[in-house]
Amino acid sequence: MEVSVGVSNRHVHLSCEDYKILFKDMKLEVRNMLKQPEQFASTLTVDIEANGKVIKGLRVLGPNRDYTQVEISRTDSYKLGIEPPVRKSGDLLGAAKIKIIGPYAEIEREACIIANRHIHVNEEIRKEKGLLGVNKVKVKIRGEKPGLIENVYLKDSEKAYFEIHLDTDDANAFLLKNNDKVEIIL
Amino acid sequence: MEVSVGVSNRHVHLSCEDYKILFKDMKLEVRNMLKQPEQFASTLTVDIEANGKVIKGLRVLGPNRDYTQVEISRTDSYKLGIEPPVRKSGDLLGAAKIKIIGPYAEIEREACIIANRHIHVNEEIRKEKGLLGVNKVKVKIRGEKPGLIENVYLKDSEKAYFEIHLDTDDANAFLLKNNDKVEIIL
């Protein structure tokens, strides 16, 4: 069974409270819609800092959430000298401390993770694809640097677009780009 | 069968001729020896440039070789806006054009590749490990982001230390560090 690839570059989700601290009354406007329904890349960015090292221009995704979360790659984490854990979105247990720098303020939060490999599904997609009751899968990748990635978790939301999200380390290791097809192995 | 991991960050090998253009009579001195016998990281670095984008501080490895070669990751290649092919060391067919900037000169060469996944062996290691006649293997990786990488080529040299060389994309995708152990699957 094939699924198309979405490559997630480093980005942030903000709680409404943190958004107001960083951006005051600036509007969270859509730059472009993402494939996941109602999710979008906004016109805004923040910088992040740890141990005096800065990575600039992380896209703020919308809409705002109940929690603030910074998603980076292992490669990014070496630049910052931190060790964020691999976590599913919203699970910030043991997340690394990071400074988030906006136009009006800087905030420090234990909010930095490496997102786990995941595939977006909902009940309808699970039924259609034979994925009812499945927690995680393996995914086979073809091409010049082929292989198999494991611990790819299914992530449920009410509205979903069937897509595997990989961070830039996973995507670049396997020479994958947005909309490439990979194969799910149950 | 286990093999230990060596992570290759971006680096350059220089021909004697190109070395002289870039560094004139500066000496190629050892900063630290590498695990491959007689190979070393020198005290020298160069910058590389393509499409007006620069990556600074690539380590010059020694001793100098018969050819000039720049090895980068897919992640690096996006920064530079180039598409280097995946190649074994020394095979520069279709290598991407890159400017190499030293203290005395800049040179432009079709010399930039993404190194293939490879394991260093020699005749003695092949005999000891049961790898006689084997061209490529798969390698299994455990941990929190596990999986299997394929197209891992055996690379023969007279003197060799038994080690898998992975670029930073492969290593970071699987959370691997220097001296971690991974498993060869024939």
C-alpha cells in the first residue's frame, strides 16, 4: 500500500497565550494551506535559541494549539547543543528547553522535540486502507538510497489527509521529496 | 554480524595540484588520525560555494589523493542549490560543480558528490567476517528510530579498519553516533 510523503522542516506550534506574548495583536494569517485539513503555514516566523546558538526563521503553523511545541531535526539539535527526545506531537514529556524569539518578546519553554515518524489517518482512511486497530507500521523506500524505516506511528484526527510525515533527516537520508510515494508494510 | 559506525561530516580530499593552488607551501599537518589506517583530518579547512551560497569550514582530509572530491550531505546540497549524485569515493562521473575556496585561491571543479553508504574492508577482514565475494549488504539499526538501510557497499583497500561510513543525514535519521554498533545482514 502506497502513501505519499510530506517533508516537515523545523517549525513551531504556539498556544494562544504564548502567541500573544510573542506577536501581541499581529494576525495569524495563512501563507499557504497544508495538506492536513484546516492546517496552514502562516506568514510569521520565529527564531529559536539554546546555548547561545540561534536558528532563524522557523515557520509558525496555524491554527494555534493548546500547547507550544518546537519541532526540529537531530541535525538542528546538534547546531543548538540540545538533545530533544523523539515524541509524538503534543507529548512534551522530557521535551528540551528552548528559547523562542518573536518580534515582541522572548519566551523559554520545555517544548522542543524531534517529531516521531507518523502517518495521518482518520476512521474513514483506516477502514478504506485496512488499518483498523493498527498502531504502527514499517515503510519501505525505493531509489538510490533505499531501505526500511520502522516505528512509523498512525496518528488519528477527525479530519485527515493520508500522508506520511518525515523530518528532513529521514527525508534527506533516503533522498525523498514532497509527494514521493513510499510503501507501507503491516 | 556487528560493525561500528563512523559518521562522515562534509569534507574534502584534494589532489596535490589543487592543494598547491589553494594552500601554496602551507603544510598538510595532522590534526587527528582517523580510524582508517594512515588517513587523517588535517588542521586545514576550506569553504565551498555554489549559486552564491557558502558553507564554511569543510575539513581537508589527508593524505592528498589523485583527485579532488567534495563530499556533502543531501541537507548540505539544498543549502547550496545543487544536486550532487550519490557516488562511491573516486567515481566523479556527473559530480556537481562546486567552488572550493582556500586562503590563496578559489577553484571550480566538477567534484561534489554525496558519498554512498559503505563499509571499509580488506582481504583479511573479508575472510574473517565471511564477506568474500560480497559487493553490498543491508544494515539493521536499532534504537528509537530503527530501520534498515540498503545499498551499503563494501569498499576495499589494502589497509582497512572494519567500519561503516554514513553521512550525517543517514546517521541523524537513525540517531546514530560514532562508535555505535549496527548489524550487517547478508
